Amino acid sequence: MKIYPILTTAAALAVAAGGAVSAQTLEEVRERGHLNCGVSPGVTGFSNPDDEGNWSGFDVEVCRAVAAAVLEDADAVRYTPLSNTERFTALQSGEIDMLSRTTTRTLNRDTALGLNFAPVMFYDGQGFMVRQDMGVSSVLELDGATVCTSAGSTTELNLADYFEANGMSYEPVRFDRADEVLAAYDAGRCDVYTSDRSGLAARRLVMTNPAEHVMLPETISKEPLAPAVRHGDDQWFDIVTWTVYALIEAEEYGVTQGNVDEMANSENPNIARMLGAEGSPVGEWIGLDNKWVHRAIAAVGNYGEIFERHVGPNTPLEIERGMNALHTNGGLQYAMPFK
Amino acid sequence: MTDTLTPPPLKAPSTVIGPLDWIRKNLFPDWRQGLLTIVVLWLLVRTVPPLIDWLFLDAAWAGDRDDCVAASGACWAFVNARWGQFIYGFYPVEHRWRVDLSMLTLVASIAVLFLPRVAHKGWIITGSFVALPVICFALLHGGPIGLEIVPTDRWGGFMLTLVVAVAGMLGALPIGILLALGRRSQMPAIRIFCVTFIELFRAVPLITVLFMASVMLPLFMPQGFSMDKLLRALIGVALFNGALMAEVVRGGLQAIPKGQFEAATASGMGYWKMMIFVVLPQALRTVIPGLVNTYVAIIKDTTLVLIIGLFDLLGIVQAGIASSDWLAPSVTTSGYVFAGFGFWALCFSLSRYSMYLEGKLNTGRQR
Amino acid sequence: MPVSRDLGPMAAPKPAFWTRSRIRSVLVQFGFVVLLVLLIQFLLANTMQNLARQGIASGFGFLENRAGFDIAIAFLDFDRNGTYLDAFWTAIVNTLVLATLGIALATLLGFMIGLARVSPNWLISRLAAVYIETFRNIPLLLQLFFWYFAILRPLPGPRQSFDVAGTVFLSNRGLYMPKPLLDSGAQLALLALVVGLIFALFMARSARRHRAATGNSVAVAHWWLIGLVGLPVLTWFATGASVEMSIPSLQGFNFRGGMVILPEMLAALLGLSIYIAAAVGEIVRSGIQGIDHGQTEAAQAMGHTRGQIMRYVVIPQAMRIIIPPLTTQYQSLAKNTSLASAIAFPEIISIIAGTTLTQTGQAMETIALAMLFYLTVSLFIAAVMNFFNWRVMRRSF
């Protein structure tokens, strides 16, 4: 009887603050007027707040694209920075509507953790970074090394498996938060820093002296990084899935942020349909209006543009397209047809 | 006894004459103590000047990371550059006046505590502390009174530390009082519940309670019901500290003589009337120092919210330390020293206040 | 929420069993229990529904699965092929070791600070005051971060480590020390040490009894010497006096062999004990100052030295004031080991509520396990300290 009034008061407060919401994610998001998106707490190039707390980066663009498609406003997003431990429960509990946070798609997460993964935004793999003066040129020379890694990631499991398979030992130093891993490695606590290669590239930039550190050539795992939503809401899953495909498809058809308005009237029936020309069923099928793809691309550009803007060769991260090139260029990015 | 630094209050008349005599008596009473004094003095001479050099003389007071790397001392330029963030978090610059105004309101409510004896002082205090959270929430969050809404994910820094601490204090007190009353209730069902609640929350670390609030509370709620992350953390902090406070309040309740209860019952007062007008005012008065000490603990505990991803003062200093434009060894140490000093100033002044109150309460009773 | 106005012991004898207030009390309690049950049911139903909708399995079956991660500091043998349950045990032992060492160190340091605080030496007493006021007014989490990075940053890498005679090495990988390899002779010597300790304790006790009975003190120092030094050394020589040490040496990236205190352990231990020692110091001070000055003066009049007065008159009595708040501080230290997870010390929160939670997704089960563990530890400390308190109170004068 003591706890009950507290809980009901708190509940009333929360409802008043957050607005009453119904069962479907799409409805919830529309009524709320903004999208709740879970991101990494600061990885350069992927999701990073500036001094005023405005988020930008590769992962952030996915949230913006979905917000543009659903709410007609790419800025109607609230970002929740999540640690490794929190990210899945935040999604399960409904605190966020989608997770766009360098998260690897795995069987365990897809099933036992109650997630659904949208198409892969970034094909990555686990790499190793060491100090140049150690004179190491291969992971296989790392027997006995001290390794800094983040807790609760696929990274820490891959690491154990790889060292086991090669009969090597190591000493793990494990933090929950990525910035603590970085600080510990930078302070010399570890010989090796292991994470997704993209994450290593991002974090090398913020080391005291980036030039002192080198990446080892081996990639020891597959890390398909994909946005995720909760199990059990198929419509919302479709929206996030096809927003990602739309970004990729747009690149394939040459639709860019700059030319999307004129491309909407394209002679090519595929492009016209995707961008919601007269009589196109893309809105009706997915439960949004016809212009949702148009808005998403107008807001963030196509996949290639996003890549170039945040992580590509002309950014400080200097990541090549590689596996993330379109399938037509020998990469793995392949959108399902908008038909 | 306003100051526990001075040993027993009643001393024999001083026989010490002049500073030299004082030094002999207090620093060199015998050869062993004298030796100790010399060793300690030598250690102080070895450590204090370099510390002062590091803190002040060799420190970089302005500039960017390169200036700090060049300087051999602390990096106050970092604190300087990030000052706004340390105080306001990500609160929009054009709305920061709202935070300032809330802080002023808080200071005003505290000033009420120092009012000289006026009529209804108790009610004025109670009223101002009921109004405080309402006013501050309206100011900080905005909404009903026409201010633009600033969502809680933009709150941070010292301001968030204050929000968590004040909400924890104000929330924990009523919970603690109810639990303490329940623990002494004659009704077994209520007593058992309160004892279990208190002992359970006292036995586990705050971290697990915060984890529960941030990770599990949403799972307990019906589908589609969402609660602000900060609000959940506040509930966790208030429940946890409510249990601690219940034990402090219980001490006060036990100190009330039985005659008070009997007199109140005899004059026809009901349970609540008796508690509110007779027992609690006396009980709470005696435990004020204990309550203030619990408040100091709450302020120190606010740092734990960084583990569930809220940026309090320590959290935002840490984020600054790890940012690309400031990563350097002296920045790390300076950041922690700055945050440490901030917390120290708050907690130290509060614990001094508690000692002052203790002294004041004691003189009242000494006659 | 109306609670009974019936105040049991003070109420006059009632003429009938079912008075109005008694009926009301029963009704109120009934209503309370019903509401509580409804609330719990409501929460449980929501939880079940939420988990079922997302297809998340519940239960503790996951504890049998292979963990697949390693733990750097493990006082139990644990490797990646162990189960989550093994990891849980490892985390429990790690936490308990940290808490025990922390309590020992905090007590030692705290008593030193407390005694320094009441020292007649002005300088010492002031320094102790500065220590107390500094460390108890800064959040522990901040202190842990500070020590971790303050320890880590200035230490050299393993190849440039400071060393003492090539056997003890200090670097940012930790403090490496030689570890005695226990052959059968050394094990016997250890056994002899334990036997010697028991023997010396026994002799000291009978000496105390003798003094209590007759008033004459008996020297016991030689018994301690024989028990703790003579017996083990004799056994060691008798069994061949072999010295075999595993001395750490730099191989590849790190030291191999010997024993090690990792920086995480060192920082966690330092941070915890320095923080709690400030509170303990304050408790010891108020305990000592709580003893009537007449006691000290009486002892002085009988010609006892300051050390003797402290040891035989003041501290035994002060212990009665000291023990109850000391219990709270010990419990607080045990609970605060959870903060060491923030500096990568693998304790319960880090292993169970961190890694295991994320790898398995079992939020409810893992956090429940962690809470259960802390509950047990708190109750255990309370029980032990109550026993001590009972012992101290029983030894009345």
C-alpha cells in the first residue's frame, strides 16, 4: 500500500509526459511525434554527439531515414546512447523503437533475445590494433598478450574462440563502456585492442597519438552490423527493413539527395514506383503514404552518399567500400526489388 | 560541540604560554612524538610544493589540448572549455536561463531553512519543499506553462546531479517516514511488508536497484507503457534511499517517550493526527543530523547513474576526457580532480551543516 | 492509509475480543494484502506477457551452457569452456576475496587513522582529520576511476618495468612477485605454522586466564616465537629445506610465472579500503572519545603508559561503541565492491549483470542472482558481527 500510490503516481506522470500509447509501434511513434532510437554512446563516424548534444553519423542516418519516412521529419528523433549491456533490454522493454548501434546479427540475438534484424548496413569483421613499436605483424604472434575489449559483445566471444582454435593464451581486460576500453588501452593497460574494424578505425582517431597504432591484417570474424527492432511487430519490422533497402536501391538507380525530386518523375518505371509516382502502391503496401521513400532519400541521401559522408575514404576514418560496395561493383550490398 | 575537530569540550585551564610552548607541547611532547613530527614534516615538504606546482603554477589555464600536453601541470583549459557542458549537460544554450532559475529556486528553498524563528516556520518549509519540485520540473522540462519542452535526454552535468540528488532527497523522506511508521505498526501484515522492504533494499547495492529500474521495470509494465529513463532512475534512487532513511527515522521514533503517545491518545487524537502533530515533529527533529548524513550519501551515490547511461557531472567529465579533442594524460587527472572537488565541496558543506545542527539541537536540550 | 489507532502495550485491557479498532485493523490489513497480491500479480502478468510476446525464454537453464569468455582475475580455475554457472562461482569468489581483503585493509588503515586522530601530536591529528574529510566526501566511483588511471598512467610498460633484484616487477600489467612452489616439505612447514599458531593462541589464552585469576602476568612472547617461527623453520629444515620459487620472467608480451596483482585488483582494493577507512577512522575516534575521561585518568594514576591505557583500558571499552557502526561500514564495503565493475574488476555485476546478461539476454534471472548474492553476504556479515558484539559485551568488567 506504500508502494502502490508511488507507482500509480509515477505511472500517471509518465503517461502525462510521454503520452498514452497503443500497442503498435507505428501508432506509438506517430502519436508520440518522435522516434526513439538507440545508438552507441560516441563512436566517431557512426554515432557521436557534438558539444550541444546533436547526434550525427552512419548509424544515426538510419534513424533519420526512418523518421523521415514515418513522421515526415528527419529531425523528429530522440537518441538514447546505450552501452552493450543495456542495448537489448532497452529494445525489449520498449524504451526505444529501433536499435541502430553497430550491432552484429547473430542466431542467438535473432531468436533467444527477441530481436528482428533489418538488412545489414555495414559488413564488418573483428580486427586487432597494437602499438607500432611492438613489432607485431600478425594476430598469431599475440600469444600471452593482454587484450582490451568491451563486455557483452560478440567480440569477446570471437576472441576466446580464435585464441582457443590457435592454441594461444591471452589475458582479457573487459569494460562495459567503449570509452573506458579506449582509455585503458591508451593508458598502456593492454597490448591489444580488439573490436570491429570500423570501430577500431574510429577509435584510433581519438588516441593520444594515432600514428603510434597499427591495425593487424587478420579479420577473425564476420560482423554484419544491422539495425534491429523487437520481435512481434511485423509492420514496424517491414518499415525499418525496407527503409534500409530503399537507401541501397537508390544508390543502384543513381537516385541521390540532390536529384531525388527530378528522379521522382523518371521514365524508369522502377524508380518512379519506388519514389511514389502517381498510382504507385509502395505506400499502401507498407502502411505509409506514397512518398515515404522519397522523403527518406531527400533527408539522408542514398547508401553510397551516407557511406562517403561519414566513414568513407575522404573522412578521417578512411574506410574503403570493400564488402560494402553494391553487388554490381563486386560488394555485398543488394537490395530486394521494390515491386 | 560545533566542531568535532576539537576534542572534549571541557578542558582544564590552559597551561600553555606562547607559541614556542605550544609547539613543544603539541608537536614534541616526547622524543618519539618529536621524531614522528619531523618525519611527517619532511614528507609534507616533499609532497605539498610539487602538488601546488601541478595544481596551479605549472597548469595550463586556457587553450586547447596542445597547450595542456606542453604544460607539465594540470589541464584547467579542459575544464574551461567544457564548463558549459559540465554545468548544463546538453541543455540548449538559449534555454540555460531556466536551469539557472531552477538553481536559484533551490537555493531560496534552502535559505528558508535558515529563517529565524517565525510563526508557522514548519509549514513554510514543508510548503516550499513541496513547491520546489513542481516549479523546477515545470521550468526544466517545460510544457504546461508555455515553455518549449526540453526532453530529459538533454539534461546532464552538474544540473542532472542536482536533479537526481534533490529528487532523491525529497522522494526518499516520505517513503522513509511511511516505512518507519509501518515497521512500528501493530498490524503484522504491514509490519512484515515494511521490514522485508527495508531489509531487502538495505542489503543490496544501489547499482542493482538502478539496473532493476533501467532494465527490468519496463518489463514489469504493460505493453506500450513507456516511462522516462531519468524518471525510472529517480524512482530507484528514492526507493533505495527511502529504505535507508526509514532506519534513521525509526531511531527518532524510538526516542519519543511513551508518555507522548499516551497523552495524544488520551486527548482523543487519531493515529495520523497523533503522528503528524505530536510524534513526527519531535522524532524528525532529533534525527536531522542523521538525515543530513543520508543526504550526503545520496549526493555521492548520484554518480552511479552514469553506469545506466545518464550523464551526471562525473559522467559528462568522463565523456569529455574520452573525446577526441582532449585525450591526454593530464586531462584525465584534471577532469577527475575537478569533479572530485565539485562533489567534495557539496558534501563537505552539507556534513558541516549537519554538525552545526547537531550542536544547535544539543544546546537546546542542555538547558 | 489508516493504520490502527490501537497502540497495543499502552491500550487498556479490552472488554471484548472483537472491538471496533481490532476489526478495523484486520480489515485494513486484509485490504493491504489484497492490494499487494493484486499488484504483484499485475506485474508478473505483464512480465510474462512481455517475455512471451518477444519469444524470450525464462528460467535458469542458461546456467548450464558454455560461457565462451575468459576472466582475467580468477581465484578459481575458470576458462572459456566452463559454464555460466562456473563463471558465476568465479565471480562470487572474486567478489568475496576483494571484500575480505578490503575489510582487512580498511580496518587496519581505519584504526590507524582513528588513533592518529586522537593523538596528542597536533600535526598527526590534523593530517588524520584532513584524510577523513577528504576521502569520505568524494564519491567512491570517482575515487576508483582516479586510482585506476592514476596507477595505470605513470607505470611503464612490461619491458621497462621497475624491478627489485629481478624477482619483483611492477609495470602497468600489474605487480608480479615470486610464488613459492609448495613441495611436500614446504607444505609440512605451512602445516607446522598453523599448529604453532594454535599452540601460541592457546598459551596466550591460558596466560590471560592465569592473570585474571591471580593478577600475575605471565610472559607469552617466547611462546609466540616458538609457535610462529621455531616450529615451522624446524620442520622446513627437517624436510630438506628446499627453496623452489616460481619467479616471474618476461616472455613475449608479458610476465609468466610467479603470482600477480593486476592493476584492476590493486585499484579496486586501494579505492575501497581508503574510502571505507575514512569512515572507520571517524567511528574509532568517536568510540575512543566516548570513553569517560575518568577511566584514562584512573589508569594514569595507576602508572600505566599511554600505550597500555589505550590497549587495556580504552580500546576494549570503545569496541562496544565501535562494533555496531563498524558492521554497517563492512556491509557497505561488501556492497560497494559492485562499483569495481566500472574499472574492469571481474566481480558479480561485471560477470553476471554485465557479460552473462548480454550474452544470454536473461535480464531478470541474472539481476535476481546478483541481488540474492548481495543479500546473503549482507546477512552473513551481520551475523558474524553480531557474534563479535556478543563476545565483546559478554566480557564485561
